[in-house]
Amino acid sequence: MPNIPDIQTQCFETPQHDLLENVVQSDRLRINQNDIENWSRIQTRTEWEQYYQPRIEALRQSLGHFPSPPKSLATHITRTIPSKAYTIENIVFESRENIFVSANRYVPSPRKDQMPGIILVHSHHNPKVQVELQDMGILWAKAGCVVLVIDQFGYGDRRDHTFAPRQDYWFRHITGQQLHTLGDSLMGWMVWDIHRCVDLLLADPNIAPDKIIVMGSVAGGGDPCAVAAALDQRIGCAVPFNFGGPQPESPYPLPHDAHQTFNYLGNGGWESTRNLRLSGQHGFLPWLIVGSIAPRKLIYAHEFAWDKERDPVWTRLQKIYNWYQASDHLDYTQGFGQLKERPPQASHCNNIGVAHRQRIYQALQRWYGIAPPLHETQERYPDADLQSLTPSLRQKLHIPSLHVTLQKLGQQRTLDASQKNKDHQNTWANILGNITPEPANAHTLETTAFNGFSFSRNILSTSNIPIPFLFLGNTNAKHIVIAIAQAGKQNLLQNRMDAYRILLQNNIAICLPDLRGTGETAPQGSRQFRDTATSLSANALMFGQTSLGNRLKDLRTLLSHLRNNFGAKLSLWGDSLAPTNPIPFEDPLLNTDPSPHLSEPSGGLLTLFATLFEPDIFAMTICGMIASYQSILSDTYCYIPHDAILPNALTAGDLNDITMQFAPRPLLLTHLVDGRNCLLPETEIQTTYHTTIEAYHKHIQNLSLHPTPDVAQWLIQHLT
């Protein structure tokens, strides 16, 4: 067989790094165009309500599973800081079992009747102690309001990870992945906490039930503020910054045809609260979430200069409020300058700056009689003074680390699913998305003969994505092994040539495809959480798909082609070339260089799911896969690419529940890793796959859970 450098493995004439981005852009344009057309047909309040209500219910369903709200909140006051006109109470309350929220409550001194209650949702920059939040808490307490400022999920007193600048922010990615796997979402858990804040305020007899106000700060606070208000009618006024309309990154000024070209859906990214799962599929676009707040009071808020005249979302909001004859309940606020500029040219802030608050003061005075401050208060306290969830209280309440709580939830949901799930195909198909194989035509670019074998480069064309693949071996071989990995066909050929040569010598053919997003169609950049690969995966979730499901569709399309054109038995080799992390190792700060190695489990996962849906797969070799989705919850940190995450995975069971269905077909599971991409010891693998072992007990020779240095020999043993 020729040396690797002598083999041409590329099937496309030019690199296809932008292929998936172009597909995503096409899908986004389609969704935005549908939204524009749907909006143009709405002419009355009744039509609007018929349109938005099912979409807001779909939003609610998309956020995950919620327990029943507690009848009362167990609240602990850990410190009181008195001042002349106000008091600060450091409080902790349990929002759901074993989940405790730390907060600062700013209360007028003396208390009054019928006080407004204000909830400040901080940005992704800093937790509750940030000075702008202190300023607002004090000034509105002096104006006669009770102001509640919580640490968002994973921030401040609630963090389990190492503290350093931006770490709370970066950890939104890991927490979001873990909650998706569990069947929930980071947005859902944030919104749940905000709703419990409303409970806490309304439990105070001095607070007016019709004066509940939620303000969401400029970066990452406006998102949960808007969603919380859309889902809770008790919130009488919402001030969501940078959500629903033009973003700080949007062009300024907007184009003249913005009503036709504006990106109403938004873009996928690593921060899941900004790109809600299923939003494109079910139509709960950000502008609709904000519009659903009508006729309650709304301040449409922008961090920087805002092109009011051309903003199509502002036009829509005005129309909606006019349908309710409540145009006086709609207002706006804005900053100045642009994102790329620095202060004082632009109104950058951490949460809500002085410039942004001026119109907010006017609106709240008009709506609620809240007097604007005569001057801006800056009576600021050290961070330590505002700590609520102290180590002593944490110990007293026996508060576990977050991942321990999530792990227990995951175990319970997996157990429930294992007992209820009788139709694994249908259950997993609903999670994976559209995985139906597509009609395809194969085009052979070149066939080379050597040493009695053939080598061909091919492209399988579909209506959606072209699939390049290599075919090695005799076309009349009795067995074909399809080898897949995130690294792509060229890297597999370079790293597994010795094994492939042995298979070829035993008349076993090899097929090496590049499924979408791998090999020739992989986007440029690394696979770390802030790169293009994560953005593409997040977009798939918005569209109602998953990256894994899309690749499974490609694989099943290829399998159908091979089945229809060759008389061979088909086997799968799901592989990984990713290095693992040592045992033990210390987790570094996120977004540092070098980062820990990410696992690349998609080859194994695709083999597993393809076998679930393709009953004629003869044998399966799975290398480098995560041992279970449960393992993603086993630590504060996890190192797994976004496109290997399956939302709701643990509500369907776990990977062991799938492999046990394969008995007695030959199955090799080797070099499995955990959520931190560390090799699992054999004893732990045996425990994780105990029901698979039981299923294979009559054919135990067909199951291998041992580290196997020679996969080729294992395949030959079972295929020949």
C-alpha cells in the first residue's frame, strides 16, 4: 500500500470550511422570512394573542423540568447593615431542593405601605456586589422601594469553581451543558430563581402586588429578565437591556430596509441564554418574548446609541401596545456611542449606568410615583460586607456542591426513564432531531488500484450536505467497516493505517467518511467553547436540531448507499484521536492556554446511535466515547465539545440503556472517558455497563469492555 503522503484524500477542489456556516445562514434567513410574513398577517389584538400565546407556552416547555413552587421560602438573614434611610439585609433562601440563592435586600427605613418591589438581575460581568447594583439598591430604597439583588446561578456566593476575573461568566458554558444534559437549561434555572424572588417580595405585606418591577442588566441580565416577565404575569414592569432588538454588535445606523433584513432570530453562541434552544423551530424569537409582556409596562432598553427610527422591533412593539390601547405603558431608554468605542465616548457599564437610568427614573415616577433621586448615591460597601451565603451557613444547611445536586437529579431522571422507556428508537429520535436518511447520489472522483486493492475518492450528494468519503479495499469484500471520528478521514488514515492494512489483508473493506463538521467540512478554529464549532452547534439547537443528530442523518444516508450498492455486511468503528487528560490533574482557569484536552466522543456516539436505528449493523467498535452522559455531572468541571451534548439525554436513559439492546451482536467498548476526559478504570466501566453485561451473559464472548490495543484483531476475530 502506498505511503500516506502519496495518497490524495481530499474530495473537494477547495476547502469547505464555511459549508456549515452557509447552511446555518440559509436556515436563519428562512426562519426570519417566515417571521416577517407571519407578522405581516397580524392585524388585531385577537390575532396577536392567538399568535404569541402558543409560542410562549413552547418557550416555557423548552426551558426544562420544574418542581412545584415551594409554599414558602426558607429564608435566612445572615447580616443586617443599618443606615439612616435604608437597611441592607444579606439573605439566603432555598429556591428549590438544595439550591440556595444568595441576595442583598435593600429596604427603606422606616418601612412604608404599598412599597414597589424591584428585582435587579445582574449582568454576566459581576455578581450582586458590583457597585452599580449597590448604587441602584440604595437610591431606590431611599425612594421607598424594596430592592432585591441576587447572585445569578453560579455567581458570587453561589460559585463552586475557582474565583478569578470572568470565571463566573465563562462557567455559564459548562453549567449550560450540564443542565441541557439533565433536560433543563441555564435560562430555565435563572428564570426559576427570578420567579422565587417575586414570591419573596410578595410575601412582604408592605409590598404592593401591582408594583413588581424586574430590571435586567446590559449583558446577560436582560435575557432572563425578559423571559421571566413573559412567563409570570405578576411582574408588572420589565426593563430588559439588549434583548429583543438591535444588539451592541448590530450595525449603527440600521439599514433603510431593516424591517426586511433584520436578524430577528439572533445568532447561536456559547452563552445559551442568548440563543434559546428551539426558538427558531417554535417561533419564540426574542422580539416576541418582549412583545408578550404587553400590556404590562415595558422599558425597551439599549446599552449604546439606538437607531429608534429604523428599529423594526420598536415599530412592532408600538403596534402591539396600541392594540391594547396601552401606548403609555411602553417606554425606552438608551445610552450613547458604540460598543467599539471607549468611555467617555460610549456608555459602557457593568449593569445599568447613570446615563441609562435617567429615562427609567422618569417612567417609574410616571407609572408608580417613585421619586427620582436628587443626586446619584455612591455609598458603597466592601464585597465582604455583602456576602450572604457564608461558609458557616453553608455548613449549617449542609449545602452540597452544585454538581452533586445535578448528579442526583440526573440519576433520578435516568432511573425514571429506564423504567418507562419501552421505545428507545422513538425516544432518542425525538432528542436527536431529524435523523431520517436522505436520497443521495454517489460520484466517484478517482479510483486507484494497488497491491490487489482499490482506493477511491467519492462524494455522496444530498439535497442538504455533500458527504465526502474514501473507500479502501475490494468492492466484493464480504465486510465493510465504516470508521468515523471528529478528526476526519485524513487523520484517521494517518493514525490508523497499520490497523486498516490488517483489515484489508483479511478482505475487509474500509469506508472513511467526513460527516458534516468533520474533516474537509470542519470549520476553521479550535474546538474550544468560544469558537465557531460551538456557535454552529448552538444554532442547530435553535433550529430544533442537534449536531449529533445531523451527523447521524449523514451516516445513515451513507449506510443506505453502501447497503444498496454493495453486498457486504456493515460494521462501525467509532473512533477518537483526542488525547486524554492525566489522572489526577488540577483544573485550570477557563479560557486559559493551554486548556485541558477536550474529549471527542462523537465517533463512538454516532456508532452507538446508528446501531440503535440500523438493525443490520453487524459489529460495533467504540473507542474514546464518554462512558455516560451522567459522567458530565460528576464534577464541577467538564471538558466535552458542545456538539456532543444532547439536551434531555438523561430523560431518555443513558448510553448503557442503548448498548444493552445490541446483544448478541459483537460490541467492543474501549478507552472510555468521563466528563473531564480522563480514562475510566475498568472497574468503573464494568459498573456503568452492568446491565449490558447482563444482556450479553449468554454471548459474553461477543462483548469486550477491556482496553484493547489491537482493535483490528478484535474485528477480524468477529467478522471472519
